[in-house]
Amino acid sequence: MNIDRRNLALPVIFAALMAALPSDSEAATAEETAVHKRVEAFRDAQRAKDAKVLTAMCAKDLSYSHSDAHVEDRDVFVTNATSAKSKVISIENKDIWVKVVGGTTALVRFHWMSESETVADGKRSTANLHVLQVWQKQNGAWNLLARCSTKIV
């Protein structure tokens, strides 16, 4: 069998074109990176007690479940998260894991560590939680749709 440069050209060109196309994993990685940034921005808004940003980042149908099992909708969550009754000292999300499913839903898990202080009496409290969040792409932006947490003892 004779193989010359002309016979090799088509497979080489095809391989080069295929390599230039983004793979599904690269596209997922870009979306996962976008969600990761959104999770960090959400944490920053919680730390800053920024009601406008938190409202914008939460889905209208938000279900926000705390580690003590009480559940809040978006309005109650934002009101409580931005209340002047307590002061956020620190919030840290460690070991963030993001998985985009179906292009419009993202599962996020992380270890949440925070410290806050009650304004009235200066009492400090800490939280050490495992958090699961569900983010949904709505009108081109990733919004928090659901959140639940479990205390780590």
C-alpha cells in the first residue's frame, strides 16, 4: 500500500479541526467556573449584608433550609440575612464542589464555616456546616434555587 502526503492530509486536517472544537467537558468546566464565581459572590453579599444583591441572586421560588430545619422563602431569607440584629465576623466556603447537570441546573457542595456576633449582647457564635445548594440558570444568570445544610459536629 502506497501512502503519500495527499492520503495523509485529510485525516490530519480532520484531527486538527476536532481538536479545535470545545469538548463537552470544557463547556461544562466554563459553566462550573461561572457557578463557582456566583457562589463566592453570594457569600460576599451575605458577608456585606447586601439585600439588593442577595435578592438578585436568589430565585423567586427560593427554598432556603437551615441546619435547624427551619425553611425560608426568598423574602424572609433576605430580611433575616441582612438584619442589623447580628454582625457577620467571617464566612468561609471550603472545598467547593460544583457539578452542572443538563446545562441549566448546578449542584454545589461545600463546607461552610462562619462566625457572627449578636449586636444586643455581643455574644459570638460559630457555624460549622455541610451545605448543598441548587443553582438554576434563569434568564442567562445562575440563581440560587434551593439550599440545605447539616451541622458538622
